[in-house]
Amino acid sequence: MIKEEREFGFATRALHAGTPPDPATGSRVTPIYQTAAYVFGSTEQAAELFALRSYGHIYSRISNPTVAAFEERMASLEGGLGAVAFSSGLAAQLCMVLAVAEAGDHLVCTQNVYGGTVTQLSVTVKRMGIATTFVPADDLTALRNAIGPQTRLLFVETIGNPSGTVANIRDFASIAHEAGIPLAVDNTFATPYLCRPIELGADLVVHSATKFINGHGTSIGGVLVESGTFPWANGRFPLLSEPSPGYHQKVFTETFGEYAFLMRARAEILRDVGAQMAPMDAWLLLLGLETLALRMDRHVSNAREIAAFLQMRPEVAWVRTPQLGSVFTFGVRGGREAARRFIDALELWSHLANVGDSKSLVIHPASTTHSQLNDDELRKAGVEPESIRLSVGLEDANDLMWDLGNALERAGTS
Amino acid sequence: MILATPAARRRLLERATTIAMIGASPNSLRPSYTVFSYLRRQPEYTVTPINPTIEQIDGVEAFPSLAAYAQERGAPDLVDVFRKPSEVVAVVSDAISAGAKAIWFQYGVINDEAIALADRAGLEIVVDRCMKVEHARFRGGLSTAGLNSGVITSRWKSVPRL
């Protein structure tokens, strides 16, 4: 007897989705399937697997049970049809581009995105013959005008890094859909706990899973989630709707219906690029996801408390209080040099190039993450020379404020 | 009645044992071949191609029509349809005459008149879904590919027999 369906809540899915008891052993924790390959039951089964007519694992570059558990959990939390995990967030992003675009095609991206994304698109992806136009996120007319007949993707971030600007995903989705292209959203800073772009009209979601999803700074990973609702057979995506020379002349949209994009992203792009996630990393990410809801609540409440504290300090020029999430910037009076003195005086906050750790992190973007950008690009990305970026962790807020207060006093006295 | 929920589709898939597949093709590039090849390997199903242009697929005997099938094998539990939407009203009439209890329209096979006809005859109906995908959703196949099965459980499904 089958019970009626239940729509399980976010915290329940963060603990259970993708991880029923291990079918082989009953192990309640999903095992780390540390294997490169999988034995075929027969030559017939092997042939069916290679032809994508049956389900199962062949080789861990393409799929792995531990990684698949993480992928399914991410798809569930984002409200997507499925997901493909990658070795990093940038690998997920690159493979997303390769799944929809080829040389001669074009992308549109908002300006206030992660510096690594700007470099990836404007240098490496450009060299592959795929050009990107960067447009200010608040200029919807410019955005609409930037989309041409060769455009294959509109790419935005839920929360700009480090500007903190929150995207109006519904507006971006209508602009993309009017033009017959998908909207892709980097949801790293918000996580599906704070924002689910697919519910707001996005078609693709990418994450650096290294950040809040992992939550403990233990591994590098990325993931790409797809909604399953974008009409890939609309004539603009021959890579999906015409016979594929990379896969037995299969027409992905015809054979896989709503799964066309996900099947191509895995069976062709992940297979050929080889940027797969390691099983151990997937296991750490699954563990991190179990507490995502609890952690995000604390990240957000600590961030609000600390933003309010900074507002009161005389050494602070300005604070971009976060609208969403726990990563935000503030400016130290006295410019670049004062900002450096401040960072060097911190005791508890970790000075490093990452965000979304359970520990509180701090960085000076102008001299580190965004040092590749010139002054003009820096301003376009919402970064000033005196900007300090905080990723507020899970410590006692009083301890974090104690450390910030001491360092601010030090920064004020040259 | 259109089966709109995964649980309803699961019940249908668990109840059915005989499947007549309209428009099954021996061409391995066709989606219908992929679904046929998958379903016929599931031990719980007997899958039969219905296609007047072929004798068999992979050694499985084909019937030229649902009527011919029903005459020899009786009513099929489920009729799985791979045909142009414009041709499926006739398929539904044949399915009703053959005594089928359920009809499954594959991806893109959408025809409101055919759906209404099947509904009036009391058939269970699935529209714009793939039988292979829905079967794999509940058997763990989708999960091997990182696809969202919607299945949440703490029961061990493959408990060894005592």
C-alpha cells in the first residue's frame, strides 16, 4: 500500500533527499564509493548502458553513487529536475556554457559578478569563440538590447560578489524568455535555503558548492541544476535538438524529453571535459547540506548584528548591510592603507580567499580576489579600494565584534 | 482520469504487467526503441510491439494492431503510445475496444480529443511522460544519474530475504 504523497519541507529534504539507506548494505550514511569503474553484469547490460538505454554507473568520470546522491539532494533543494556535480563552481559554469553554446555563439552576463566569472567568460571562454557582453544589472533595457540572434544564455548572480546587489530574478527571467534563451543564476551566496531561483523563473542554477553548501571549508566543488521546463527544442539550441555527433547521432530533446539538457550535460560535456567531482568531496558536501538550514539562520542573524555594530563605529566610512545572506562589505576610513592595517590586526577572523565557511572570514578584494580587474572594472564590480569583505560565520557574535572593534582601533591609528 | 501525481503513476506501473507499445520501432536511434529496450528487460513486464510494418524487435514478436493483439493475448493492462498526436484518437478507440485499462501518451503525444475519449471510457491516462523515466524514478534509476526522483525514505528497499 502506497501512502499519499507528501511535500517534504526543506530541512527534511536537506537530510534525506538522494540518500535512502544504501541499497547494497543498508548503511544509513551514504558510503563513499571510492571506485573508478563498475563491473558490467553482462555484455548485453554493458551495451544498454553505453547506449543510454538503461540506468547505472560505468565510470566515475561520468557518474558515481556518492556524487549522484549529492546531485539529487541539490536538485531537490533547488526545486530542479536534476543536477550534475563538477570539480568546482567554475567548472560547473564552464560546462553549463559548453552545454548550450559553441564557437560563434554569444552570452550576456551582468556586470556585478564574481571576478573569477568575469575572467573565465571574458578571457578563456572568449578564446573558445564564445563572446560575452557584460551589462549593468540595473539597466534592463541595455540587457534586452544586448541579446542577439546568437545569444544562448543570460547569466546573473543572486547576490553580487562583493557588491551585495540582489538580483530581480523574475525580471531577468522574462527578458531571457522573451528572447527564447534560458536564465542561468549563480546562487552560491544565497543557497537554496534563502533563494530558489527556479521558483522565480530561472532555468539553470550553478553553485560553488565550496561555500555554504559545504559549510566547513573542507572541499572544492560545483553543481549545475536544471529546471526541466525550458523549451530546448525552440530552434535556438541545435546542440540539443539536432543529431549529436558526440552521442550516436542521438537527438537529445527527442530521446530524453524534459531530461535533454541534463543528459547532454552529463553524457557529453562532463564525459568530455572530465571535471567530475570526487566521491569524498561529494560525501563532505552531503554532510554539510544536512545542517544548511540551521547554519544559514545563524549566518544571517550574526551578519545583521555585525553590520549594525559596524554602522556605529567611527572608524567605518560605510556599510553595505546585506539584504540577503551573510557576505557583505564595508569601508574603513583612511582608504587602502587603513584597510590593510585593519586586516593585519585581526585575531579571530581568518584572512583568506573564500566565503561561506562556518568560521568568520575576511578579505581585502582590491588586493586579492579582484586584483586582476583595473580601476574601472573594479568600480563596475562594486569594489572600492577601502572595501573589506566579510563572510560572517557561526561564532558567538560578541567574540566577532570584540575582534573587529580591536582591529578598527588599530586601523585608525597609523 | 489523468494521473497527475507521481504516486498515482507509481501505482499504475506496479499494477500493470502486460504492455502493448504502439509505434515501437526497431531503429535504435528512435526514442521508442530506447523505451522498449528498457521495459522489456524489467522482469515484471511483458512488452509487445504493435506495429504493422515489422515482424519483431530483438526477437520479441510484434502484432499488426491492438485488435490482433487482444484476440491472441487478451486485454493489455497498459497501452503505451508513440505516435503523432494527430493519429492518436484512433489509437484510443482501438485501446478501448481491446479492453485496455490504461493509456500512456509519451513525450509530445498530446491530443485533447484523444484524452477526453479515454477519460469518458474510464481509462487511467498519463500524458506527456516517459514510461521509462517514471519507472526509473521509483526503482532508483533516475537517482544514479543525479535526477530528482522525489523519493524520500528511510526504509531499506533491498532487505535480504530471511
